[in-house]
Amino acid sequence: MLLQVLGTAAGGGLPQWNCACPGCAGARAHPERRRRHASLALRADEGSWYLVNATPDLGEQIEGCRELWPGPGPRDTPLAGVVLTDAELDHTLGIARLREADGFEILATPPVRTALLGLIRLGDTLGPYTRVTWRELGGKPQPLTAGGTVEIQAVPVSAKRPRYAAGTGEDDPAWVVALRLRETATGRTLVYAPALAAWTEEFQYAVEDADRVIVDGTFWDDDEPVRTGISAKTATGMGHLPITGPHGTAGRLAALRARCLYTHLNNTNPLTDPDAPQHAVLAGQGLGVAADRMVIEL
């Protein structure tokens, strides 16, 4: 199984266009600190790739991943579709940038599909431009492509819905899911959870036998959003387990046999500074931070 990390930033990216916090200012002064919105590229089989989430940076992310470049024909593309972990704008706005395609597939859970088709009217918007095929992303392993070697499974982790969907639908835990990806030939497994509101028994079961885990690192500690002035809510109140503290994920990840990395870093997170002492704290627990353009082969 081959993947490339296309981005590792939370909403707004790093730097965020309207933010002058230390993290964003540091990324402007040091371009190597810049991070695009969290996303993965996953090779489903030879010559066929899927994006995990379609971010506002989608075009630039494709250009930064040679395996996603078009060819050999003028409009040939290896991009077959998109897998969505939720319906947040940061993970779905890029779908509109695929309108030049002859067609592509979207895998999504029922509440995510309902929100995108019913509230944003994505189907009506893209219909005149391209053909979109929807496939349900469920809680049982299913082949990503017919005859392919990668299985995909949704692991529900939160009933948090996007702001534009507030007050609609049911409190379905499939609003936000982690993905369990398994290479059938080798049994090697990766779990990707860019947003994690609770460490459920189902999530624990998914990561126990994983070889690689890439998980929500939005905030370093629970008080970070309040302390930095970006929100009146704590990290857990915003639907993100922090890395450290009583609700922190670091201790749980350190106990796993998998190589574990954090992604979806907010611009207030000290980990956006490569010289921050928090990196040494993670390293001491055998943990790290995913990097844009990192290639993962399992």
C-alpha cells in the first residue's frame, strides 16, 4: 500500500490568510514551515489513486504529487475518486475543483452525502460539468476498487456536524469517521483519523493491530483555543481530543505497536515550529508529526 501525505494543517492552512498569530507569522517568515490542508493520496491499484478528503489546496496538492500528474493522453488522469472523512468545508471544497474530470467517484457516509447533496447542492452544481458517482462508505471492510488490493472501512468517531448543517439530521456518529485501510496481500494496515472527538472502543479496536496510525493533532492541550483567543471553547469542546493532558491522545498512542504520527495541526499548535520543545516531548514517547509530501509505504 502506497500513500503520500498531501497536507497536515487544520482549517485555514498554515499560514491562514487572515491570521497573524505566531504560527502563521513564523510560516510566512520561514516558508518551509508552511502546511497545506490535511489530506492523503492513496494508491488503490496500479495507475489508480484516491484522495482522502478534497481540500481547498487540491490543485496545488496534486501538482506536488508526481503520481497524480495527468498523462500520457492530454486529459488522462490517475485520479479515480475521493474518500471523505466528514462533511466539513475544509475537507470538501476541493471537490468543485474536479469539475474538469470526465467523471469520478466519491465515497462518503450517509449523513455526509446527505449534507453535501441536500444543503450545499453539490450534485446540482457539478451536474452540468462532470459525472459524479456516489458510493456508501460503511462500517464493514470493502474493496476500494473492484479487484483491487486495498480494503477500506469507516470507523465512526463523532456526531459533530459542520456549522452549515447545524440543527439538521440526526446525531449520527458517522458524521465524522476514521478510515481503516488494509492491504489484503500483506495484511498491513493504516488508520487515518484527522478529526477525533472521542477515543471509542471501536477506534481502539481499529488501531490495536494497525501498522501506522495518523491521528488528529489539532491542539497541543485542551485549553489552547481559549488561551490563544481563537475560541471560547476548549479543544474537546470543538470536537478535537488534544495531544496532552487528561483527555490527551499521546499516552494511548505511545502504548500502540504502530508507528504513530499527528496531522491536522492548527496554526496555534506549537508543533508548527520545528524548533519547539514539544517535538522532543513526543519523540520521548516514540511519536512524531507527519510532514507534507511524506511518502508512506506499507
